[in-house]
Amino acid sequence: MCLFLQWIEINNVDWHEVYAVSDSDKAKYWLPVYRYRKYLIEKVIAKQIDRDTANLYINHVRQFYEWARKQRRIEKLPFKYKTKVIKKKRKDGGLDLLFTDYGREEKGFTVTITDLLIPKKYKQKKSGDTSLSPYYQEELKLLYSSKALSKHGPKLRVDLAVQCGLRAEEIATFNAGHVVDSSLSNKPVYYITIVGKFDKERTIIVSKGLMASLWLYRNDKEHQHRLAKWQLEHGNCDDAPLFLNGSGSFMFRKSVGNVISKVRKELALIGKELKRDFHDLSSTFETNGYKVKSFQSRWGSCTPRGRVDFNWKIIMAPDRVVDYVVVHELCHLKQHDHSPQFWKLVEIIMPDFLESKECLRENGASLMV
């Protein structure tokens, strides 16, 4: 209401004025409430306030006039109410049944509104829009070739977003206990259950190579120094996050994403631009990630753009065979053919892959639900 009162004083307006010169729609726009509405629209257009805030301000004015009328300070309201039916989805497929009342109550519900509200056409797109836009391959190359990602920690945080689809807040709370020494196991991939958005559990897949990098980071001097500070505060390391700040505390979500701002400034010096943000890395994973679908004669596929798909029937195979199929398709991300170089890459990650490959060839047709 303070803004309304200031506007009244500056423009020397009498708020008691509730009657228009005539009953036409054009005449009503000379009334104080509609002039104030126009003033708010101008502020929205100038990006001084957003549409939702403007509607909040105008609602306060509406409530003020409702109060003034009840107190008999004014004889009538300077605006009118009207009813509007909000349509609902029909359960009968939208088919009207003649000579019956069936479904009438499901067509919609009635609400009361006024024309004081700021029209939807003035709604602005917020700069912090949550819609994701995946990185292009060229943008990923620029990102990974930057000086900001030459440091182990920032690079690993970006790797977890790109390769595992983790959000900034999930990376900030990623538990160090998830990280193991991959050299002690023949596993080609690691399945980790984390607590994500809305406290929902989900399982991510970490490659053997990424796990090895995470293990090196967990045991380097910088992390151990920060972990010692964590212990002084918390008394144990069991629940310590992998990524700690210089004070030995949790990293904030904003701190995780700051690496992109540093890269953007770095690229600007050489005349290049990076439009994406850290949260867009999750979308990059979704775009270049994987799907489970039906295939007629294949167990998986990998597109030139990095999209990996798996035949849903593979879930009925032994775990080791499933691992082979995953490794096989992921190796296509680097070698998109079945050349000797490709099979060497598979063998490096999974030395005994021939056993699983032969098992799948002999028993694949018999996999049933």
C-alpha cells in the first residue's frame, strides 16, 4: 500500500473517486485504480518489478477498496467482478452425451476475477529460469580446455554433472564414502545410490575411470588437509562430503557452479562466449545419456551424438553380462565402430569381456521375463 499512497500523493489523486464519466469501458480507465494499474504495467515493462509483484500490489489496493466500502467510506467499488470458468480435462474423452447431465460437473470450475490484474502478456522470463539447455560438443570442448578446469576439484565436479547427471546441490553433498579404490576391483562401472531432489533416492552409474579420478582426489594432500579441519568440527569422517571448502565445511551449491562463471570470464578474454550455466550440464547428461527401449536384434546402440540406448531385456541377464553391454556401448563414445582399436578399449576396461560376449551370444535368445 505504501507505493499506492506515494503514487496518490505525487499525482495529486483523490482515491475516493469511484464513478466514471460514463459507463463505457474506456471511461473507467480514468479512475485512480486503473491509472495506478497502468503505472504498475509501466514499471513491469521497464523491468523495475515483475508481473507477479505488480499483481500483489494491485491486490492490496483491491482489498483496500473492499475494506473502504464495508466501512462506508465509499459508496461503490471502482471496479467490477466477473466469473470465469476454468476448463478441466474430461474423463469421458470430451464426448458430450446428449440428453444426460453426465460429466457436466467435470467441465470446469468457476472463479471470480477482476480486470485489475496485470495481463499475462507482460509476464517476463526470469534470468534464473530453471529450464535446461544442453551443451553442444564444441562448448564442452571449450569448457574442458579452460584453465579453470585444469584443477582437479573443479574438473571432477563438472565430470560428475556431465557423466552422471548430478545437480550442483547433489555434488556439494556427494559423500566421500561413495568413493572406492577401483584398482582393487574388476568392476567396469559402479552403482551408487544418492539422495537427490525432494529427498528421493536414485542410483547413478560411475565409470571405472571416473571412480579412479575420484579416489585420487579423495587421497590427495589438499583434500586430507581440509578433511582434518572437518574432523575438528564434526569429530569423524564417516559423513564427510567429498568436496570441502578451504574451511573444511560443506561447499555451497553456488560455489560448485561458480566454475562456469570463471570459464565464461576466461573465454571472454579471447573473444569467445559460453551461454550455458552449471545446471545445464544435467541436461547435457540427459541428452547424451541413455534410454531403455525395445530392440529387435540388438542389445544396445550408441549414436554419433553420444546417445546410448539399451534393450530392456538385458536386465534378465547375469550382472557380468549387463556390465559388458554397458561397457561395450560406452566405448563407442570414443570409438564409433568395431575396429581392433575398439575391442582393445573394451579389453582395457573389462579384460574378461569375451566370456560375457560369448554367454550373450549363446543364451541371449532365451532371455525371458
